[in-house]
Amino acid sequence: MFIWTGIDYLGETSWPWPTKYSDFGAIDACGFPKDAYYFYRSVWNEKEVTLHLLPHWSWEGREGEVTPVWCYTNCDEVELFLNGKSQGRKRFNDDIMHLEWKDITYEPGVLKAVGYRNGKKIAEKEVVTAGEPAAFSIESDVETIRANNRDVAHFTVRVKDEEGRTVPNANTAFNVEVSGGRLLGIDNGDPKYVGSFMETRQRTLFNGLALVIVQATGEKEDIKINITSDNIKGDELKVNVR
């Protein structure tokens, strides 16, 4: 198989303005995996177990409607549960490359997959209905970077509900403040966003996520990033600079 391309990139859009690129990648422009990423992982990564359910399970207003559920996996069999009730156990078929439960009626709660290999349970995965956005959180891909005018830190920004679950459909607005480093850009993976990557005021999440990239300067001052919002609790994170 050949994929063009694995990751979304600027340009070559096949959609009308304001779309700025074709969103056919398995990974979006921020590097966040899409559902399709887990399909390729289930096929190509034989060393690790893949058990991925889609779609997310936060669909306010969809109660009572039929909502098919797919699973990308390299398990032999998978049993699906909705709020503790089995929806059936299906065996993986190489001709189809995914598992599907077509007649699931949406109800909020817990969607759970249990994966089996050679008859033994080897993995579980849950997708839980999220509540309303309550607080932002920030994660960094590094704890320390060098003061060399080159190294960068990638900060993932997300919004979570009161239980600490990522809200997968949130497009919440936020502000960014950075000190001790050079802001290289902010993006959220939305192919229809055409504003400046340097804009720090009133950016929005896309599908609950955004990315902030900060570069070290030549000064040994710790990098601090602060996320604020008018209606939701913000967050702050520090990366050590040496």
C-alpha cells in the first residue's frame, strides 16, 4: 500500500475556500492521530496490540438514534459492551479489515471493547461520554530543552470535563501567553482555519485539541505557557531550559 500522504500539509486542497489543504492524512497537521491512524497501526504494528473504537461517544441530542460503531484492531475477536450490556462478539476478517456493529442505538455512557487473541483476553478499551468543558490542560513532549536558539517544545492543549475526560467535540476559545521562549506557532488541525499561526488571542480548539510550539532562546530562562479562557479554568506549564 502507498499513502499520499500520511500527514496533512498546507496546500493542494481539493475542497473550496476556506479549506487550506486536503485532510486525507492519517495524522492531522498538528501531528494528532485521526481514527484512520489506528487502522494503519492495526495492520502494520505487529508488536503492539491495537484496539480502537470509533466514533467518540459524546453526541448530545442523538439519544435513541442508530449509531454504528467500528473497531480497528489486530485482535482475533472483539466483544463490544454498551453500559455493561454485550452488543455481541465479532471475529476479525482480513477481507474487511475492521469490525462493525451496525445496529447500536446511541445512549450516553460507556462504550467498551474487549479484545481476544487465541481465546484469551489481551486488551480493553473504553470510550466514555464526556460532560461539559470545565478546564484546560497542557502537556509537553519534553521536560527540559537547551538554551541554544534551536530546540523546541510542543505543547498539547486540550479541554476536559469535571471528571478529567477530554471533550472530543469541543471548539472552545482560549488565549495563549508565553514567556522565556520564542512562540513559533499555534494550530489546531482544522483545515478551514486561515488565520495567523502567530495569533495568541481568541484561538479555538478543534475536536478538543490545539498545539503550541515554542523555541528556546539563548537565555537560560524557563519557558512558561499559560492558557486562559473567559469561561473555563485555565492551566500553566513550565519547561526547564538548561
